[in-house]
Amino acid sequence: MSLADEIQKLEELRRTGALSELEFSDAKAALIRGASNISETQGEKYLIDQLEDIRYKNELAQIDREWDIESEQYFVYGQHGRKLPPSTTLAAASFALSVFGVFWTIMALSITSNAPDAGPFALAKVIFPLFGIVFTVGSVAYGIHILSKAQKYQKALADYKARRASHRNDSPA
């Protein structure tokens, strides 16, 4: 296969999107360098190896891009709006906050139990314990949600690593 044929193949790969503009120019330069330094048969093997290496790197980059897009659906927002991968630690913290809600409810009930049934105290007897109940239910629900997301994230991460590892085993020698 001639140098012109190899460059034509590279051009086709660039047109189809298999090679970026930078990868195309690097491969073309390698072709030209290889053709001038190496005999015809060695040059073809060198070019084939170079193309295989470029394809392999493109496929790895594609797997990484797909993971970047997929992992976005699992992220949760932390302090200051920062995106974080979900973790069981975050879920445990949410469950720990529910203990505060239970404590609040118990304290509110005990404090307001002796309050008169008329005036503003009647409203306090309902609102303060209700706040504790809502806080407890909300923190438990959020903890369950985060725990579920963390498990899905860990499974998806393991799948991504397996895809990458299997691709590594298929790499050109």
C-alpha cells in the first residue's frame, strides 16, 4: 500500500469523525516521517501499528466521555452548590440528622404539654412537634434517596471500570 493510499485512509477516518483534526495531522506526519525513514514493508507495518494505536486511544477516550456524561445523573449537590458523587457517608449523615428531628419532637412535646390550650400556646403545641416530625421524615427520605443513588453510582462505576479494563485487554500489542 502506498503512502498516498494510507493518507487517503487517514482522511476518510477524519471525515467520519474517527480521528480528530489533531490526531489526523499527527498520524499524517508520522506517515510521512515513517515513509522517509523506513523501507516499504516496514513502513506499512509501522503505519498499521500507528493507526491501531490511534484507534485504541480514540476508543478509550470515547469510553471516558460516555462515563463523564453518564456519571452526571448520579451526582448530588453539596455545600456551595458543588457537585459530588453520592456516598453512603452522606446518607449516614442524613440518617443521623433524623435523630435530631426525633429529639426535637420529644422536647417540643414535653415542653408544650403543660401549656394552656388557649391563645398562642395552642398553636405552639402543634407547630413545634410538627416541625420535628417533618424534619425527621424529610431527613430519612433524603437518606434513602442518597443511599439508593450511591448504590447505583457504585454499580455504574464498576461497569465503567470493567469496560475500560476489557478494552485494555483488547489493546493492540
